Amino acid sequence: MESKKPKVLILTQWYIPAFKAGGPITSVYNLVEALKSDIDFWLICGNRDHGSIEDLDVQSDVWLEESGMHVYYSSNSSLARKQIKVELTKGNWSKVYLNSLFSPTWTIYPLLLSRKNDLRCLLAPRGILGAGALQIKSFKKNLFLRLAKTFNVFSRLEWHATDDSERDEIELHFGKGAAIHVIPNLPSKVPVELEHIEGRDRKSILFLSRISRKKNLLFILQRMAEIEEPYELTVIGPSEDKAYELECREFAASAGLIVHWKGAMHPADLQNELPKYSLMVLPTLHENYGHVILQAWGHGLPVLLSENTPWRNLKEQHLGWDISLDAKQLWQEAFKEHFKMPEKELVEWRIKCHSLVREKNQDRKDVLAYQTLLSGGNES
């Protein structure tokens, strides 16, 4: 018997058990988990992780029913486009939800097909329109945007922004008349009880993200080289840019820094890893949300961030620090403040971080907004 729930087709290049693409996978997974009892989700994705040449341990090129949804892992782009065409031709979708901007297979092709079949598309740029993100490979990205606007590729669709700054980015590139719905990403679930509240080694700090110029790891290494506190940095995340990783490693070695390079780590293993640290650092050039920030808070880690995230005024909230990348002296002062903070006060910060994410996990407002939007409504 066919489900009477609204049907939503999600198109995204990577999905679980892939994890190296980071935030976009987490965003879609959390959305599906929160709404799969109310919405009939069908998802088409690739069968390899980001940057991997090995197939995922899944059955490919068939529809699989898993955990209350349907997933199709495509073994190559040609088969992905073929299946996308099959599904879009059916035309029985409440929404077609796209999760990239520059992809010919996962965005441009389905957009053109959707027009033929008069389907409603919702596109989440996933932070790619931020100034910091666009400056990476800027010539190709800006050329693509100019051509896309010239040929009206992104007309007649709706946009999903996760905060007001991303809405502004969409309007900057596609005009004030763009149909934009602003709903934050849904956070990952965190432990009910916070482990290791006291006695964490405050010299152990964490960088949890892909190693790429956008995430700006070298900046933190340079700031560590300027301070006296004996910090040890652990880097967890896949290498997206081998040349940049080498640059970071060579600087760390030349500066005599203690850096532990752990590579990519499966999300399930992070649950036991995160409580080992006292602070997470992320001097990113751009984040439209930053799931790793919420993960850190959920395990009681204050964060030291650049100004390029939606999370601001952190010190006043006892959640960490958000500092301009131009204010290098303030980064040094934040390191010193964290290192010398009385243990009782730092414990209060850890509890505050964990409580914030627990409250977000229990808040249903954004879940209901997504339900309205994906069911065919116009929540904004």
C-alpha cells in the first residue's frame, strides 16, 4: 500500500555510511532522522565517500529500504543521472531537495529535468556561497555562477538557507526576489549526561574538521607558535588538500609544536574521543552552520572560533570565543584565558555548552518548520 505521507526526493552526492564530507552528510541525516515518521524520504547518492576510490559497504544501483527511508547508492554518475531521470519523470514528489550548488550531476541535471516535469525544487547551498568558501578555486566558481545566471539555471526554485547570513549570500548572487526559507540545521543527538566534567587536560586541544584551506588549520598552528602555554593539538579529519596538509605539517615541525595527526575518524568513535579534550579550535574561513561546533559543545568543549560562523558572542554565554582572524593578539589572549581559567569556572562553561545542545535537541520548532516546508508548504 502506498504511503499517504508527503514524498520527498533528496539528491546528494554523499550519505551515510560515508562521513568524510562532513557537515552536508550530517545535515541531511539529522533531517531524515527527525522527520522520517512524518515524511516518506527517498534519497539518491553516490556509493563512495568523499575523496575515496573505494566503494562503500552497501548494495549499489538498487533501491534499499533502511531505517524508515529508501536509499539508492549509485555506482557512477551515468547511473545516477539515469535513476534521477526515472524518479523525476514520475513527478509525484512534494519536493525535490538538492544539496549542492556546483554539481552537474546532483544539481544542474535534476534542475533542468524538474522544469520539464513541473516539480518544486528546494536547493540548500550548504555554505558554498560564503565569501570565504568562494575564494577557494574562485575563478571556476565565479565563472560557473555567471553562466548559471545567464542561462537562468537557478530560476523557478526555492532556496533553503540555514541562517540570515546565508539568506543574504543567496540574495547577493541571485537577487532580492529569490524565494528563500530560513531554517537552521538540526543538531546531532548528544549524551544525556556529560562525561568527564572535571579534570580534563586543558593543554589538550582539538581541531575537528577537514584539512583544507577553507578550514584554516595553519592559522591555529601559527598562533600556537606565538604563545607560551604548552598546548598539544590533535587534528581529526580527512585530508582534502594534500599540499596544504604538507604545508601545515612542515610548519608544525619547524615550530616545534606537538601535533597529533589522527586522520579521519568515524562519527561513532568520536563519542569516546571528544571528552578527552578541553577546547576545540576552528579558525574557518566560512561555516553556514558548523555541526562540529555543536558536537564539541554537546561533549562539553568550549570552542575558539573565527568570526566566520553563525555562532557569535560566545564569551558572554560561557561557550567559548569568536574572534576576527585579523585580531591575532586576541587569539593569543583567548588561549591564555582558557589555560589559566579556574577549574570551577571551566566546569561551569562545560556544563553550559552541553546544556545548550541538549535544549536544541528537545526543541521541536525547527522540526515542525521543516515538516511544513517539505510537505509542500511555504514555511520561511
